Amino acid sequence: MSSKSNGKRGKKKLRPGSTREAFQNRVQPQQRVKLDSDEERDPGLMLGPETRAAEAVTVMWVLSTLGTLVSLLGALLFSIVDAARETTEEAVDMLHMLPQWFIMVGAITGLCGLLANFLTTALRNHQAPFVVKLISGMLCGLGLAVGLFVK
């Protein structure tokens, strides 16, 4: 054996701050057995556990409200674009049909949002703030009303 190989036996000295040293010095987390009573959420953020049905209805409520808002904004945008086009003929094209399509989608999501708003109020243990429910109800009601009473 050469003299070089004799001096390098054993653990290799690591430079301070190297990634290998940081990996070797890292404390390995202890494995913990989860119990059914353990919560996956931070208890400071949640007031209490909700049922799966309440969470599902809440997700449906929020998505329906956002869908109604986007549909109303899309109908407004495409109505403005269609009015600015200045076509004199009554051609049925996609740009002319888009506002009606957005209004129809807004009416459907508005109805779903209103139903989910009432179901969320009935199923949740901890209610959403009153202003959030009010604005959601007004948006969904507006989407439904525009869908029923416009053209």
C-alpha cells in the first residue's frame, strides 16, 4: 500500500458549509403515528372541525359565486365588443352568440350559488361572515336575474 492511501482511511474531513456536511448534520424527523383525533390543520386557523358535506357545499358555493362573477363580466365584455363592431347585417356568428352564452352560464351558476349559499348556512358549524354571504347572494341573484330577464 502506498503512503497516500494509508492517510485517507476512515471518515473524510468535510469543508465547513458544504452541502454534504449540512446533510449529515441534519436532524432526522421522528416518525409519528397519526391518530384519528389528530387534525391536519393548524388549530389556530380553524375554529372547529366541519363535516365533509359542509366543506363540499362550501367549495361549491365559492366556485359557483366566482363562476357567476366571471360569466357576468364575460357577458359585459363581449356585449361591448359586439356593439363596437358596427355590423349592419344580422349575421349569426360566434361573437354575436357569446354574450348570450355567458348570460346562460351566469344564470345556471347563479342558481347553483344561491342554493349552495343556503345549504352552506344550514350545514356549517361556523358561519361565513355576513358580508361574504350577502355579496355572494347578490352576485348569484344578479346572474340569475340577468339570465331570466335579458333577451
